[in-house]
Amino acid sequence: MTAPADAKTPLRIVGLCGSLRPGSYTRMALTIALRGAAESGSQTELIDLRDFDLMFMDGRDSGFPAGVERLRAAVRAADGVILGTPEYHGNFSGVLKNALDLMGFDEMEGKMIGLVGVSGGAMGAFDAMNSLRHVGRALHAWVIPQQVAIPEAWKEFDEHGGLKNRALEDRLLEVGREVAKFAYLHQCGKTGEFLKDWEKAPINPGGDQ
């Protein structure tokens, strides 16, 4: 779905990378998903948490470093967010949890959320993404049914950051497209169309894996 010709500003979709590792497969997967969002004419940005001076969330409500405010502003300005994480010990990464803890309803409420997870093992990142669904609900965000888990990610990407498996690439692109589509419907106030499309979405998160 493309934005209407008379739209004043394009949608903004960001990818929040929950990995700090150089050569991160999470970052590679998010880059592909954001390409899908860009197909609709959306502006996209990959938010690399290595570029922010983030503190550990300690319960304070003031006195945050400038990097925290930059992160909050970047996510608050987005219409949709794709969360990407490696799976560590059956859950999403600590750096992503901390980044989400430093934000709240002002940044996430009402946003369209897509999920992408990678793992080194054969089981994929389903537990990590299920946990992120709980976080999305707690923040009053709309987490789209489609998601992508990439097991044994070290086998799936080539040296240029592309996927060897075209079907897997298409599924990542579709996550980006769906986030952009539902963000557009929600932003435009087309409630009936939004609910109709939402009800047609797969019941099982991620569809066939």
C-alpha cells in the first residue's frame, strides 16, 4: 500500500536494533525489513543503540543523558517500529530491554510494531519475540501478527549482509510492508479498513516458519 498522493509527509518507520555486536545478523535482518517498509514510500531509519549514550534504567524520572532523550525523540517521531533482537537464554537481549525500559507510552502507545528475531541455534527466536509481544501490549502498541525468526543465522546471511534464502528475505520484507500498511491505515483514521485488514491477518504469529 502506498501513501496517498496528497499526503503531506511520508510515514516514518524505524528499526530498533537490539544487538551491539559488530557484523550483527540482527542488524542485517532489520535492514531488509526496513527495505520492505520503504517500498511504500515511507522514510526509514535503523536505530543502532551503539550510537546512543544510554544509562541503565534505575527508576529515575529526570536527569537522563542526552542519548536517552535522542532515542526517545527518534522513536516518538516514528509511525511504526520494527524491533530486532538476538535470542539470549530464551529471551530478547538485555540492551533492547534496557532501551525499552528507558521509554514508555509517550514513545510507543498506538504505534505499529513488527518483530524480527535471530538465533545461533536451531530453535529460532520465538521465546524472545513472544516476550516482546507482551512488552508491546504493556505499552499499548499494536504488534502485527507477522514476525520472522531466523534460526542458525550464521548460515543464512552472505558476506554482504544479504539472505541466501529468498523465501526468508520475502518474509522479512513483508514484515516491513505490513508495519507501514497498518501505520498508514491507523494514521489516516480509516478505522473500518484497518480493522478489516487486521482481522484477515494470520492468527498464528509469523505464519509458517
